[in-house]
Amino acid sequence: MDRDSLHAILAGLDAPAFRVGQLWRWLYVRGATSFDQMTDLGKPLRAALADRFALDRPAVARQQNSVDGTRKWLLRFTDGQAAESVFIPEEDRGTLCISSQVGCTLTCRFCHTGTQRLVRNLDPAETVGQVLLARDALDDWQRSDDRRQLTNIVLMGMGEPLYNFDNVSQAVRILMDGDGIAISRRRITLSTAGVVPMIRRCGAELGVNLAISLHAVTDDLRDRIVPINRKYPIAELLDACRDYPGVNNARRITFEYVMLRDVNDTPADARELVRLLQGIPAKLNLIPFNAWPGAPFECSTDAAIDRFADIVMRAGYASPIRTPRGRDILAACGQLKSDSQRPRAARPAPATAA
Ligand code: SAH
């Protein structure tokens, strides 16, 4: 819930407005998981809240740890649907990659999530819940700001965040609130395959960093591998990037480019990429294709990736190759999938009370 909703609820319970701040800190600074912990709230108010609301985290259906320190959680929500989040520790920061939908509508050909149909949007509680759960698991609530493991958030998990903008926007505003979880908009990146009409709002209303899943330099190829391109072709997408509110050389747009063997990885592709991005304050992430069972592509050869990287580096893009993380647990870019297409009956039935 955001502050406005908490205000309305507390007013309905005849509690004074300053209780909102107290409740907010319990929820988002201390990570309370029960109203009983909120000892400065008064027993009747705690009981009234506990009657009406739950502070549950998403349930962890499975947790996997990669040899490189990456951690992946399969989270099960109250209706049985599931989504994944991934924590990627690095030397100077730790990034949590969160999902915005169960499944996805986009059907990008190289993406594992794209083989799973869209089941539903995640709501703000489920989106923020992924961050609360990660803070629990990383023991991050106890730490001071400068010692936290989770410092950055990327909306790069399952789903297309700009097709679920209202929920994502509410969640991101909660995550950015300076008196709560307080992860600043500079440390949050939203990745989109290119929902052009929503890009401006994302910049104007949230001001987070933008990442664009480009992956091809011609409409002909992009139409085939990122089908949303048929609706919003490359030129329109790049115009929206040029106009992205707040974009400048200090705050660049990231362009993601998955390296697909013999599909989009020639020197000519690299030169065209450089040409297309001219005039846009841009960073480049060349992502070695991460394989998944049944994928119709292979990763470009090391030589092809080096050649490609060399051309874009000479054009001024620094360290463009992204090292895949968590491949061994299918936690890398494009490998997330939560089997939501499986009928419910295929799961073991929950134990019932005799
Ligand atoms: N729908 C949003 C959010 C997903 S972000 C978007 O498309 O941007 C996930 C990123 O991983 C995207 O850049 C996506 O194109 C990329 N990706 C998908 N499958 C991949 C794969 N198999 N290997 C490497 N990157 C992949």
C-alpha cells in the first residue's frame, strides 16, 4: 500500500494521521512481518489492523543458489501463481531483478519467459513483496544503508513492465520513498521491449533509468524476433528514447542486444547499431544469448562477440559485454519461467485438515 491508502485506512479506524509514518517505518524500514511487533501503535489499533490486513511475504516455492553467488527464488502468490526473482551480487553493489507479470504476452523468440502464456499482472504488493522477501533472505533489514547487500533494482524479470504500468508505478514509488525502502530512482532500471506510448510516462512519473531490449537493427529482423516491433517499429522506439524525460550524458539509456549466432551478430549489424544510436545518450549491453531447453538459437561465437564489441567500443561505448550470471540455475537474462501453464491439478494438493 502507498501512503494515501494507509492514510485512508487509519482515518477509517479513527487513528491519528501521524500513525501513518509509524506504520510506514515498521513496514519498510524495519521489515515487520506481524502487527504484534509494532509496539508503539497501541494494542487496539494493532488488533484492528491484524483483523483486516496481512503482512505476508510471497511464499518461497524454491530457492536456488548459483556457483557465482547469484540466487533465484520461485515465489508462489496467494492464488497459486508463481514468478521468479533473482539476486545478483557484485563487488560494489547487489542487484535484485524482479518480475512484473506472471508469464508474458510478448513472445520474443529467444526468451524462455516468452514461451509461457501471460497469466496475469502482479499487483503492487506482489512486486514490492519480492523486494521485502529479498531483504529478509539477505538479512538486510538489520544493516545500515551503506552495508546493505541489495542496493539496486532492475525490472528485468518476467513480464513487460510497461504493459502493467499502473501497478508497477505504484510499486516503484513505494520502493523509492526516502523514508522507507529508499532505493533511489538512479538505482532502479526498468527494461522494456518497446511499449512506445508508455515510455514518456515512465520517465515523467517515475524518473527511473530506462533499458531498451533492442536486439536487432532492421525492422525486418526485429519484427521476427521481437514481435512488438510490428506495432512500434525501431524509428518510433528510438524517437521515444531521444525524448525520454531526464535523459542526458550522465543518465544514459541502456540498449540491450542479445548476441544470436548468425542472426544479428555481423560487423555490419554492429556498424548499423552505432549509426542508429547516434545522438542518443546511450550505454550498450551486449548479452551473450543464454540457452534454455528447446531454444531455437545459439549464442554467437566468442570471436563474433569480440568483433562486434570491438566496433561498438571504437564508437565510444565502454565495456559493452555483460557477463552472464546464474546460468547454472537458469537465472540469467531470458531464462526465467515459472511453469504457469501447468494446470493447477498437476501440483500436489495442499494438505487439508482432517
Ligand atoms: N519485457 C521486458 C523485461 C524483460 S528484461 C523487456 O523485454 O525488456 C529481460 C532481458 O533479457 C531483455 O532484454 C530480454 O530481451 C533479454 N533476454 C531474453 N531472453 C534472453 C536470452 N535467452 N538470453 C539473453 N538475454 C535474453
